[in-house]
Amino acid sequence: MNDNYHVFSDGRIERQDDTVRVVTDDGEKKYLPVENAEAIFLHGQIEYNTRFISFLNQEGVAVHVFGWHDHYAGSIMPKRGQTSGQTIVDQVRAYDDPDHRLELAKAFVDGSIHNMRSNVTYYNGRGHDFEHVLEELEDSRASLDGMGTIDETMGVEARARKAYYSTFDEILPEGFVFGGRQYNPPNNEVNSLISFGNSLVYANIVSAIRATALDPTVSYLHEPGERRYSLALDIADLFKPLLADRVIFRLVNRGQLTTDDFEDDMNSCLLSEVGRKTYSKAYEETLDETIDHPDLGKKVSYQYLLRVEAYKLKKHLLTGEEYVPFRRWW
């Protein structure tokens, strides 16, 4: 099992012999063993140098940097675990083939809607009546076959997500009012949680893709663009309901996060440092959860499943084997 480390303190992070040391502004020192690390997430105002980056590159550990409003700012990735010119060629060919690209885009949306539906199904009947939302989500999935463009396919995903988000105000307790998705910046506690959780899912998938020979900037549902890993956006849509949203529901409904864990700043609502630590801890625990995988024949963690998803896509591109997106089955 590979670990993720989250650093919230202000100060500096540096190589110390064969490990990593965090030195806070008040002089506290903390050591992070990196031999089994997947990535280090830097949330605080923290300094680092090339010696630190070179060491993590040698160890194969990614650094994910979060900036103002704790938005994902970028990643410093280690050298590729694998390189394959043929994989890149086949990945680009699939993007350039309108039919192939549309097929993959629909697969991502189909899997995303299925996993949103699994969350709604869980809460339906547990004090809620979400049958109308379940029907709308199923209708959205069924309509995918008739979509002829990427824009139409993204429109289906947007309609399904709007229906899915309509359940949040009922699922979450009094005091947490959603009222619809808003970000850049988030305007309330629920939007703040969604933005923070989604950014963690995205960063983890960036690391997972890096372990393959896939190029994270060549995508199928989301249009490739400047300064973003758009393939991670494609895959993240599958896992956001199962990772980010499940953590939100659990923490808020159990009272482990309250409205006191947020701060207002320049017309935005942000998690406090304590809130981010609480969420990150629960998120990492969810990543470490294991399930019996029917195809792999063994127990695997969600973190492992992220990497499996990237390899499944790579196998499809190289061999033509059907790509079946991850769908929660239990």
C-alpha cells in the first residue's frame, strides 16, 4: 500500500538523509518516510528546493501543490514509470478518430452516472424518497446512445449531475445548504467541500496515470487544453461520487465537520485548516478501504483501483479490448 502525506503547516520541506523533513515556521520538525509514498500534498505556504525535488524524483514520489483558496495549483511529477511511444501514438489516434473518441467519452459518462446513482440508491428509502432522481439518472444513461457529439454527451453528464446534486440538500443536515454547484470560488460550505474533495481525487488520478505510459494531457470527454491534465478529469468523473462525495456525507452527517470548520474570505467560503485536516484524513482512509474485486480475484484498495482504471484504458488503446469504466457493484 502506497501512502499519501498531506502537509498543512507553513515552513519548509527538505530532504534529510534518506527521508523528507518538514520544518514549520515555529521550529517543529516532522519526518515523512517516503519509501512507500505515492504522493505528498502541499497545502501550506511551504518552501522547497531542487535537492528535495530531485530526491522525490529518484524515489518516484509526486508532489501536488495547492495554492490560494486551497485550489489545486499543479503537480511536480517524477520521471515516468513507463515510457512507450506506441501508447502515445495510439492514444492520440483515438482522440483524432471522432467515433472512437465519442465511444470513450460516452463510457466515462455512463460510468459516472452509474456511480452517482449508487449514492442516491443508498439514501433512497433511508428517510428519503429519491425515486424521481433515480429515474432521471437512468433516463440520462439511456439517452447516451443517441448522442452524436462530444458536446451532446457532456450535456447528458451535466443534466445527470444536476439531478444528482439536487439530493444533497436532503441528505445533508440542517445548516448545510447547497443550492447548486458554484466554484471559483465556492460560495458556501457544501460547495467548498465538493471543490476540495474533487481536487484531491483529481490529483490522485494524475499520480495514477503517471504510473502508466499514457499522456495525462490527451483526453476524450474533456477537451485537451493548456495547463491541465485533462485525462485525469475524464477518469475523476468516475470516482468523485465514490470518494469525494461519500466522505462529505459521512463527515457532515456524523457531525465530524460542522459549519464552525469553515471561514469566509473575500466572498468565498473555505474549509479551515482544521477542516481540511479532518477531510483529508477521512479521504485517505477511504482510499485505503479494500473491496473484493470480482475480476482481479483479490481485495484491492480504491487507491489501487485508480491505477487499474488507467491501465484498463491503456489496454483498450493498445489491443482494442473494450474499455468498461469502473462501476460500483456492491
